[in-house]
Amino acid sequence: MTRLAILGSGNGTNAQQITEYFAGRGDVEVCCIVYNVKDAYIAERARKLGVEARYFGRKDFYETGAALAYLREKGADWVILAGFLWLVPPAMLEAFPGRIINIHPALLPAYGGKGMYGHHVHEAVVANHERESGITIHLVDQDYDRGTTLFQARCEVAPDDTPDSLAAKIHLLEKEHFPRVIDQTIHSGR
Ligand code: GAR
């Protein structure tokens, strides 16, 4: 069994889609959902999905190592960032070399870097009258949004798109591709 730990902080739509995609597969499972924003809806989704979820704060990630200890305890093989907005601590990068995957709601390297996440990305894309946006799924390294790209998908930004309507298009792309690209990546012999 290959075990995926999902790290998130928000609504948890991707966490849910990934969990449902692998449910009943027998070879891959989501072993836990870790979140770093108290009361995030991702915790409620985890409860409904029957996946163990646990909150860890800044100290647990960057000082005590409690978050990493938990991933080890759960036997995680891969770490999936689905709306996780902090830099991954060096010890976690070392523990999962080349085995941490992130999704970003834009066509990196455009609209990436510190502070560029979630709705901020869509607001910037619309404000700049871009004609297309998309998603980037990539391996994670010590910088924000810099690791090797595994996959990109594009969508049109229409002149009348708002940050909200663009976010809806992006969520559809995430739903269509993220679980599938995770599946391919973990079976690619990395
Ligand atoms: C997703 O759109 C994801 O691409 C984005 O956060 C959202 C999380 O939604 N990630 C980033 O911006 C990372 N820099 P979710 O909690 O509903 O899955």
C-alpha cells in the first residue's frame, strides 16, 4: 500500500477529490490529512470522509518536528500539498526526497512565489487582463512554487471573468487532473 499524507489549510476540495479518487483502490490510500489553520473546513471534510485529520501549528512544523513525526507515525510515503501555504520545513523535504507534490492555481512561473496563493492569484490574473491561466502540479523544493513541473493544464480567461468565475474554472481543472497526475507520478518509479 502506498500512503499519501495530504497537507492543507482551507476548504479541502482537493483533499476530498484525492481521497475519493483512491478510495477502494487497494494499492494507494490517503493515510491522514494535516492542516495548519484551526477550524479550516478541510477538517470537517476529513471527518465525513473517515480520514484521520490533525491540526499542527507553526511550532509543530518548524521547531518541535511534531508534524513530521506524525507523518512518520502514519507511515506516509508521499506528501501532497493541497492548499498548504507555508514553506515545507527542511527536515520534511529530507524525509520525503522528491516525494512532495504541490498544486498551484496558475501557470508557473507566472503568478507564483510568496503571497501568491488561492484567490490572490485569480485577482492578479484578472487585473492584468490575462487571456489564459491554468494549474501547475510540481515537485516541491525549498522555494515557493519552484520545483520541477510535472503537469500543466490551461483555461481561457474571458474578458468578463471575475476572480470568482476564474476560480471555478481552475477548480474544475484541479478536479480533473490532480488525482490522476498524483496517481501517475507515484507509479512512475520515482
Ligand atoms: C487550490 O486552488 C490550490 O491550487 C491553491 O489553494 C486552493 C486550495 O483549495 N493552492 C495554492 O494557492 C498554493 N500556492 P482547496 O482547499 O479547496 O483544495
